[in-house]
Amino acid sequence: MSPTFRSLAHPNYRRYAAGNLISNTGTWMQRVAQDWLVLLLATNDAAAIGITTGLQFLPFLLLSPFAGLVADRMPKRRMLQLTNIGMAAPAIVLGLLAVTGTAQLWHVYVLAFLLGVASAFDAPARQSFVSEIVDADDLSNAVGLNSAGFNAARLIGPAVAGLSIAALGSGVQATGWVILLNGLSYAAPVWCLAAMDPRLLHVATPVGRSPGQIREAVSYVRGRPDLLLIMGVVLFAGMFGLNFQMTSALMATEVFDKGSTEFGLLGTFLAVGSLGGALVAAGRVRVRHRLVVGAALTFGAVEVVAGLAPVYWVYAALCPVLGLTALTMMTSANTFMQMNTDDGMRGRVMALYLMIFIGSTPIGAPLMGWVGEVLGARWTLIGGGAATMLGVGATSAAYLLHHRRTLARGGPDTDDRDGDRDEARRAAAAF
């Protein structure tokens, strides 16, 4: 089997990947259908889409640390079955409301928030469960293939949703049928999780109940400069650089004076590059700091160049490169966090990581929107890319300074002088 797909040699991973592909395709179908439904119910008010998206992301900011603790306390396979059912329920309810013609805008808001709650609990368990399915040597590959599957679904789902809505009349009822399909798609991962062979799983011992476990995870991360470096990278990239939907829309309509077809093509080009980046990442055996930092800096530089693109076709040609560098950074960061976190902490640490990464994107979106409104659409890319590079550069400099100080440390009061020096040398070499 090709090294890029070696994780598929694990029977449990094949089941896991198949269930996720079906469910992710349904998720992307609902994203398109839900946005279309909101526009129909709100009479083309784009702000209503922003509210819906915000409500769906809000639980990640509010609940991620607690969700990570639950992921460490529960068997992750069982938890993922429950969260998939939890995500299916609001989708089915919204689909039925739309099909029957009784859906109202506030229904979408409430159900989007409930979907976000279930997703907030699903994410840390899903991220940390991968390490229980495959061997440590295949973890980087498995994470990369997960991203590849997600982006393959990103290519398939919106196209299927658009064709289905058009074929069914493009009205509220049409969106309802598509959303119902997403609700039913969650049956695939529930069944695939149940069909796994438990003897082949590397099940982490659930953490017992004790006070201060979330504070314990925060202290654990604070004491790990390598993890703080990765979190700093994704914080700046997520806050300033990864608002593709907004920046591409502004560039297509305001700068290049194009319509919906050309805007849709930009999304496809980004997805193609993202899929390529995920497959490249899947071929790697080891992930080091310098890969994450290098991909983030390259991504920021390409974003600046994209903001300076003189014509539409140049910008479109840069979109796959943006997607490739962004996915290389995200997949490598995800893999590094999982491979360098203790088993008993992985759920909580991944929850903190996702809270910073996912939570920073909607925080940065209004700021970059203001930049685009005041300075022009190009500056959402130029400013976002430059801010990403500056933030990543500052975070990396702080990390290297810390380890130089560690190397210089010594004296009789040092608890583990040789250990500290060895750790610092390994970290500097990894960079």
C-alpha cells in the first residue's frame, strides 16, 4: 500500500474514515442548504447568515475545556456515538420544519446553536480518538487522511446540495430535504464506530474524577513551550489569515467585479489545494516545529501576494497554493499536538487547542471585515497575511529565546540540569 494511505491498512481506521466521509459530505450539504434557507427566511439579509454562523461557533468558546474533560473521562468511541446522535437531532428537526413549511428564522438560530453544542463535545473526542485507532508511527498519516477526507467531502457536498436544491425547486422545502439527508448521514459514523474491533484499539485509561482537572490541563500546557508555540501559530493564523470565505467574496465582487459563478470557482480551487495539502501531510512520518512554523509563514506570504494579484485569473491560480499551505499548517499542528501530549491529557489539551484555533477565526472576522471596508478588499489579504507572519514570527522568537535560556541554565539549584539541556537541544534541533 502507498505510504500516503498506509493508515487504511488498519481495519478500524477504514471503518472510521468511511463513516466520517459520509457524515462530512452531509455536513457540507447542510452548510449550503442552511445558508440558502436563512437567505430565504430573512429575505436575502446576509447578516442573518453571520448570526447563524456565530451561534454555531459560540459553543466552542464556551464549552471546549469542559468538553475536553468529558473526552478524557469517557471511552471516546462511546462518546463519539453520542455526539453524532446529538448532531443528527437538530438537523432532523430543522429539516422537518423546512419540509413542512413551518421553519422560522429563530428556529434556525436555536438549532444551529444546539448543533454547535454537540459539535463542541464531538471535536476533542474525535481529534484524540485517532491515536487509539492507529499505531503511533501512523498517527501523522491518519490525521492527514482525515483532513483529506474532510476536503474531499468539501468538494462533493456543496455540489450535491446545490444540484439537489435546484432540482427540488430552490424553495424552503428543497433545503429541508437536503438538511434531512445530513441528519440521516450521521447514522454512518454511529454504525462504523459500533462495528470496530475493540481488540485492535489502543484505548487510553479514562481519567478519574477529581477537582481542578481543567486547571491541571491549563498548567500542563503552560509548562510545555512546544505546545504553546503551536497554539500561538494557529491563534494568529486563525484570527487573521483563515477568513477565506469573506476575503474571497470581497475580492471576487469588489476587486474583480465577478459574479456568483466565479466566486464559487474560487472555493473549488481552495478545496483542491487543501486536499493536496492534506495528502502531502499524510505522507509524512514525523512532524516538527519547523514544518508548522514554515507552513504558517509561507501561507502568510502567499496571502499577501494574493492580495496584490492584478487580475482574477492570477488570484484564482494562487487559491490552490493558499489551500495547500493552510492545510499543511493545520494538519501538521494537529498532528504535533496529538503526538506530543500525554494520553491522560489529550482530550483536554486538544479542546484547549481547538478553542484557540476555531474560536480565533470568528473573532478576527469582524476586524478583517472592518479593514476591508475602510482600506479596501485587498487589505483583508495583505493585512491578514502580514499579521499572520508577524504573529508567527514573534511566537517563534519567544520560543527560541526560552530554549536558549534553558540551555544557559545551570548551577546547584537546577533540579534536572542535564535533562533540561537535552530537552532544549532536542527542541532547537527540531526547529
